Amino acid sequence: MLKIKNLHANIEGKEILKGIDLEVRPGEVHAIMGPNGSGKSTLASAIVGRDYVEITEGDILYMGESILEMPPEERALKGIFLSFQYPVEIPGVSMVNFLRAAINEQRKYRGLDPMSPSDFLKLMREKKKLVGIDSALTNRSVNEGFSGGEKKKNEIFQMAMLEPKLSILDETDSGLDIDALRVVAQGVNALKRPDSSTIVITHYQRLLNYIVPDFVHVLYKGRIIRSGGKELALELEEKGYDWLKEEYENSLNGAL
Amino acid sequence: MEKDQDKILREVTDSEYKYGFVSDIEMDMLPKGLNEDVIREISKRKEEPEYMLEFRLKAFRKWQEMEMPHWAHLQIPEIDFQDIIYYASPKKKEGPKSLDEVDPELLKTFEKLGIPLEEQERLAGVAVDAIVDSVSVKTTFQDTLAELGIIFCSISEAIHNHPDLVKKYLGSVVPYNDNYYAALNAAVFSDGSFCYIPKGVRSPMELSSYFRINAANTGQFERTLIIAEEDSYVSYLEGCTAPMRDENQLHAAVVEIIALENAEVKYSTVQNWYPGDKDGKGGIFNFVTKRGICKGDHSKISWTQVETGSAITWKYPSTILKGDHSTAEFYSVAVTNNFQQADTGTKMIHLGKHTKSTIVSKGISAGQSNNSYRGLVKVQKGALNARNFSQCDSLLIGDQCGAHTFPYLEVGNKTAVVEHEATTSKIGEDQIFYLNQRGISTEDAIGMIVNGYAREVLNQLPMEFAVEAQKLLQISLEGSVG
């Protein structure tokens, strides 16, 4: 599904990612953890193609194809979805118009006709139920006046509508109370398919109680310094990041 | 994706103004220049009664004493008024006006513009008065409307056929000496639309005027007069386009609206004059005076404008709220791109008691353009309990454009409530990227964001117009985020 090879990336001339290798196969859930400033969001941004992330070395392969030169909308149309850490408000643009445009772009890309309004509304109803989003929210403008929790739920709702192959959840748990967290996680789990994959980016372990990862990677100073199974997340929860940081710094010193 | 946006920018700026073609129509025109003889000649060619010639000459003499206004936030190059043709009309064959008599080249022009002048307009339900250069070439649906007593014709016809109405109302809202361009218009106007809705009648269809400047070196000076009698209603639309030419062309129109007791007039404009090329060469100077009077109690005038064209726009559709409990609205979206300049807004003059006005202005600036809102809210001493709400928003695209707001408030009594809100925002890279990430291209994303921003105004437009306006907004701004 996704193969990242020796990825180096700069933001404003400063190197943030210093050689990331990561492979995500169909059906897998990977968690990327790490302290603040370790490069987690930069990695997500690099995958979805934000222009301020400058790739200096390495490659990102999606379905066997390098996507570095691909514009962000094409990556999206090919099935890469980002649940944003900070979803933006777009005043005056209704959720319905926005999602219809998104769905129909996707259909066009696949050579299909636009979805009829009645099928579209039916689909919306189904997916709203699936992710437990309040009806009223979809009658408003995109994210306008939504609470933090509502915005995150709205991201998962969009994910349900668009049925991506690769979903990246960037700090979806931040700012959520435990109930909202549960709702979001249930939505994500309900959307899991054997041919889809998920990357969960999080600072804390608690989301991983609900979305159980197959692999956990710890990102620190732009590198993956440890990979393991779901038990690694629990270990981090218990001991924090410091022991790993120390180990890493020592290994660097040792290498000198 | 810097490169992508550059590419889109290039594509769009290189793409041509869709309406920029020139029609090969045989023209009948006066030589360049302006003096009393030219005015007499215009009046003579139009076989006008004496009172019109008097009106024109009075205005011309006044105009000669006046000076071009310089208070607007605009850089207007010197205009040589002797280098303009003041009268040009498509040559017509003799005989009664029917479809076959219209130059086929002209009909082709309307087809290209997508104006329904033939049978299809019956389906569209829009009566059209089409004005090319100086002369009204065809007014549709006159008969259907006449059954209801509605008069919808060119102003030239009205001058001949309805002299009492014209004498009573022409120049009553915008006097011949109102301002420099209004005086010029009064002197040389060659055609325009006239619309009269009798007492108690609701116009069953939208009335629409379509203006086109075709000939080179000509100015267009149309004059529109709308009279809504007691308890009547009309929705009126105007659209306009022009060929692409290297030189600037002058358009100085006057619109007057009179709403009597309990009448309602809704006036919508989608202004798409040629804006000039991407280097700022050519384009229309759009210097227009539009004013309505809510003359009777409980009357209402509503202006909606979507302004995307013209090199320079100087335009303030205004309303005098004279009748008690009268209402006025002004909804505006003004877009400027490349080197366009716009200084536009409204004046709300509250004279009557319990009068209410609403102003919603949405400016959108891109490229190296300048976009100003200028609005006056004036509450006279006797206008007890007058209310105004103004909202002026500016949206900036890129960092080389300018947005300015010049609100003027003059409140003459203590019972008035006047509210003013203003915001300025930049179209966000984050918003565009958010839409990109859902599979929507940058062009479509900008269109969506801008239409969302302007939605409050677009909602005021009649349906077919709103769709057109949405497309226009998108086209005017495509690629402006680089």
C-alpha cells in the first residue's frame, strides 16, 4: 500500500525528517507516536503533498508508484485521506455542496457519472449513522462554528463518505473528551476493511485503546527510533518517552 | 505545489475573455467629438420631441462647466471626450421591426452571448431588451406584458409613446446636473430601457436588459427608467459585455427607479464589461449613476450587483428612503483582478420615519487590483426610528492587491440605530489545501471558497442569474492564487 524509503524532508530549509523508512500493507493499522516536534505531522503532510514540505531525498511509493510529483488532489483521488489535526472552517460553503463536489470528483476520476442527489442524500444518511454524527452538523457550512470535537467527528464522517484506501489520522484524539474519543474510534473501526490501511498519529496511547494498532513506531528527531507491536504503546504510556530518547542519544554517542 | 499554481495562473491569464469577439455589423455612426451640433444631431436622428432636445442641451451646458470628480480611490487616466463617438447604431432596413429585419449577424451575436431572444426565451421566462452600442435592437415579450398594462420598451420608444411619464420622471431621481457623468449621460444618452408597472400589478416575469458595446471608439450612454406604481412588483436584471480592445472605452449610464406606495423593485446587475488584459491594457471605464427613490410609504428597493468586469468601476447604486416604513437593500459582490480598479458602494438617505436599510458588501481583490467600498448612510432629522445595518467584508487573494473601506455615517437624530461591521480576510492556503485533500482541484477550491464568501449576496439573485454569477466569479479569479 504505502512504502516510504529513506525520506528526508525540510520545512523552510530546516531538516525535519532525516531518513524515514516505513511500510504499510493492506489491512494494517500503524501507530506513529513520539514527543512534540519529532516530525509526526510533517510525515503526514509529506504523504498528502503539502507544498511547504520539501522532499530532499528518498521516495514515497503508494500502490507501487512514486507520488512525489503528484498534486495533492490526485493523491486524494487515488484514495489517500488525511483527517486533519486542525480542520479549517470554510464559511458559506455547505457541507452538502462540499461533499458532493468531493464525491463527484472521485467518481469522475474513476470514469463514473456524478451521483444523483437522492443517492447522495441516502449515502449521507447511512454514513452519518455509522459515525454517529449529528444531523444538524451537515446542514451547516464546512466546520463553521463547530466545536473541536465536532470538527474531528466531521473528519471521520468525511472519511466514511469517501472510503479511502489509506487513512491518516493526524492527532485525531487531541482536544477530544473520552466520549467523543470513543465515538471517533468506533467510526474508524467500523470503516476498517481488509484492503484499507490506517496510520494513526498520536502523542498519547489512549486512542490506541480503541483503535488497536498492528505496529507502533516511535518517531524522534526525524527518525523512527523504535518499532514494535501494540505493547510498545503501553510501555510508552507507562514509562514516557525519556528512556527511549536516552537510549537513542547513547546509541549515537556509542557510534562515534 | 507552487509549480501547479503558476501553471494554472498562466493558463487562466492567457485564456481570453469569453465575450471579447467583435461582430461585423454595418454601423451608422456620427463622427468623433462632442458639441451642441452633435447633440442636436443625436436628437434629430432619434426624431425626438423638442422637450428632449431641451433636456439634453441644458445638461450639456451644465456638463461643460463641471469637472471630472477625483475623490474616488481610483487612478483614472486622462479621458479625451472629443475622441469618442457618441452615437453608433446597427444599420436597420426600413419597415416594421420584426425578427427577419434584424441583421443576422446581430442575431448570431446574441446567440454567442447566450441571450435568449427567440422562442427559447419563452421557456426562460425572461423578457429582454437588447442594446448594442447606442440603440435598442429588440425588445421581446412586449405584447404579453402589455396585456397586464406593463410597458417594457426602449427609452426612445417611451419618449415618443409615453411622453407624460417620461416628462414626469426622467431626471427626477438623478437630475441632469447631478454629477459629471450623469450630466454627460443626460446630454448624449442614445437609448436604454423603460419600464412601467401599473398599480397593483406584479410582473409575471423577470425583465432584463442586455447591454453590449460593439463598435470601436464609441462610448455607451444608456439610460434606464423604472416606475413602479402603488402595490406593484418587478424584478429587473441587467447584463453587459464588450469586445476586447486595446483602448479604453467609456460607459456612463444612468438608472432611475421610482417606487410608489407599497411597491417593490428588485434590480439585479451582473456586470461583466471587458476588464482589460492581464497587463492592464484596455477595458471599459464604467462610470455609472444609479439611484432609486422609495417615494411611497412601505415601498422597497433592492439592489443586487455582481461586479466582475470593467477596468475601472465608479458606481454607487443608492436609495432615497422618502416614504415612511420604506426599505432599501444593497447587496454587492465586487471582484477585481490583475490591474482592475473598483470604487463602489451605496448611499442610503433616510428621510421617512421607520425607514430601514441593509448594506451587505463583499469585496474580493486579487492580482494587483484595488477594490474600495464607499458607502454613505445619512439619517435626516425627521427620519425617526430609522435603522441601518451595514456589513462590509473584504477578501484578499495574494499579497499585491488592495482593499479599502470608506464608510460615511451622518446621523441627524437620536432615535436612529446604525450598525456597521467590517472584516478583512485573506483566502487561506489552508482552506485550499483542505479542499485539495478531498480531491478538489485548486481552481475549483478557489471558486468554492469565493462563492461561499459571496453566498449571502448571490442568494439575492434570481436563480438563472445566480448560476451565471457563480461561474463568473470563478472565471474572474481562476489562477489568482499563485
